[in-house]
Amino acid sequence: MSKRTEPLPGTSDILPGEAVQWRALEAYAHEVFAVYGYGELRTPVFERTEVFLRTIGDETDIVQKEMYTFEDRGGRSLTLRPEGTAGVMRALANLGFGQGDEHRVYYLGPMFRGERPAAGRKRQFHQVGVECVGKSGPELDAETIEMLMRYLGAIGLKQTRLLLNTRGVAEDRVRAAAVYRDFFSGRVAAMCEDCRRRLESNVWRILDCKVEGCAEIAAGAPGMTELLGDASRDYFARVCACLESLGVPYALDARMIRGLDYYEHTVFEVVHEGIGAQSSVAGGGRYLIQPPGCKAPVPGVGFAAGMERLLLALAEEGAGGPDAGNESVDCYLVGLGAEALRANLALARTLRDAGLRVLANLEDRGMKSQMRNANKVGARHVLIRGGDELARGVVVCKDMVSSEQRELAVERVSEALAR
Ligand code: HAM
């Protein structure tokens, strides 16, 4: 392979054979989210940079290191979307939030983060996500999580683990941040350069640092659940109780804060142990976001799953991926001579009208080469015509599994091969 034909590092071509599974992930998303009353929202893949800056948080890795930001010819700063939530909030704000309105939307598509490429970590990756915007409450959070787990079950994933935590409300976080600052300042010598800065700028990000030494220190820090006020403790207890009554298993991960700053109360991640270091197949939580032009922050809850990672996890489970229906070729038309080729063009049209998947050889080639092609595409039946068959109004139909051959009248072919 030449470097000039390979896709850029961290990006991939999704080939026709693979696209079948992608379509299945998408089809299940449309199906599952619809029964919870969600509608699809498609936002642009690039937005004004400010849409992401304010929403995701200045101190996050995404904003600090990973956004694809560029100036367009008009001197505007634009950014390829690194995630879906910010654009959804911008789009809903554009429609106008009415008092008490609830918007339930889902989205599918490419996201862009300039991360170091690795297995399951791409620069262009794809998310399927949902946002329920305008209302809040622990029951709503639990319903959202239950929907995520239903989706993961529908696509065929079994070995997932749901991790749950809370970020409390702003007052809890002010109190907890002081506790964490105290905790980490005593250990600053062993922390990375970034975390020393974070001690002042955003102590939460230390809990999320992937550097080994920092992660070890963070593992000994107090859990968020220990630092909550009464109202937040009650809120989180209700989320847990709802999940239990819905029969959704979860594990507490009291130091999980997630990589975006907009969360409030419930946060969650679904991990799959079989896909290596990038084990998070989905993540989400409740948030409070003030989109540009809005006077007050708007509450919401949602999640996004990484489609590349879902497919890796499915392959790891040996599930072979979700079933998107059979894409094999029903019949391959072999024609000998220009007249037969032209007649096959018409026959292919008739058979396709009947819903059959048809490939026709339309080059003037020998029988052997055409049969080789039929084999290559995995055709179930091959229909063969030369001058003689053409004159008699028949085709020779070869069953490629049993190798049996029979003659069929042309007008009977679609009926005989009906799926
Ligand atoms: P996130 O945790 O940044 O959350 O991303 C969600 C999922 O996207 C991850 O669990 C992972 O599966 C996938 N993902 C993230 N980065 C990459 C990458 N570089 N390569 C491959 N897959 C990746 C969000 O994006 C939030 N907007 C989720 C959310 C929605 N929270 C509330 N509503």
C-alpha cells in the first residue's frame, strides 16, 4: 500500500463489507430510541469554535489539545465537532427553549479529535448519541441509562459493565474541589506537569489524568459520593434505586468524573474489558449547559457510544456483529456474445424489479472468466445464456451450492428464484 492511497492516521475507509455492520448499528439506534420517543437530529459537522469552548470546558483535554480548529476564508474560527452534545444544544437553542419543554433527540455521525491514534482511538470516529433536554430528575437519568443498556443489548453486546458516579451540584463541587486540592497539593512532587497546573486551574482533571503516577495518586483520593450534600446524596440514591428496580446492574466508580466539564449529578460509562486500553464503549450523564445566546443554563441528560468500539467489542465477543440482513448476490448473469449481454441487461432489470440482488457480467468475455467472477461474488445462482438459449427463450440456471443445472423459460426466472 502506498502512503498516498492510505487514509490519514486515525481515519479509516469503511468498506462495503464492513458498512453492513455499521448500518445495523444505525438501524438499531433508529429502532430503540424511537420507542422512547426520540427523534433524529442532524447537526453540521463543523460549528463556530465558541460552541464547543464554553460547553465542553477550557481545561479539558478535548479543548486544550484535541480540537480541529481552523480559520475559514472569512477569518471565522471554526471547529470540527469533537462530540455531539454542544451542537445539539446550539441547535435546540436556535429553535428556542420554551419553559417546561422537553426535547428528545438522537444523532449518529462522525466526530473529530486530534488524539494519538491507537486501537479504538481514532481522529475521525463515529458516535451514536442521545440527549433529553429541558427536564431533570433521577428517574429520567435512570430511564436514559436503561435505554443505553437496551441499545447495547439489541446490537448483541453481552459482556459490558456499567459504571456509575455523581458529580453533585455546583455547591458540592466547590466543597469537594477544596478537599481534592488539599489532598493533591500534599502529593504534587509525584504528579505530572499538567496536573500541577490543574491543581490551580481545574483540580477535577487530575482525577481523570491518564499518566500512571497521577492515576495511582488519584485512586487514593476521596470518592465524590463521600463529599455530597444531602440533596445530591438523595438524588443519587434515587438514581441507584431506579436502576435496581429496572434490573439494570451497575458498579459504583466514585472517582469517575468524565472528560467533559458540563456534567452535574449522574455520570456513567459502559466499559468492555475485551477491547484493550480504550475500554469505554459509551459514556454520558446529566448536565447543565448554557448555549451561546441563552440567558440561563438548560438541563439535559444523554450519552454517546463510540461505534468503532462497539464493533470491536462485538468482534471480541465473537458475535460477528449485528445482523443487517443478507447482502449476498442472488444471481449472476453470464452472457456469451453481444446480443446475450444486451438481453441480460434487460433480464437483470426485470429480476431487480422482483427484489432479487443481481450482478450481470456486461463485458464481452469468455465463459471461464465470467464463472470465476460469479464465484468471487458468492452468487447463489448463475444464469447463463448464449446464442442458442437466446433463440429458444431459455436460460441455463446453475445452483452454485448443489452444482445442479436446469433450463428455465426466461419469463419464469424471477418466480423460480424468488427469495
Ligand atoms: P465521551 O466519553 O467523550 O462523551 O465519548 C463517548 C464515547 O465516544 C466514548 O465512550 C467512546 O466510545 C467514543 N470515543 C470518544 N473518543 C473516541 C476516539 N478518539 N476514538 C474512538 N471512539 C471515541 C461524549 O462525547 C459526550 N458528548 C457524551 C454525552 C452525551 N454526554 C451527555 N450527552
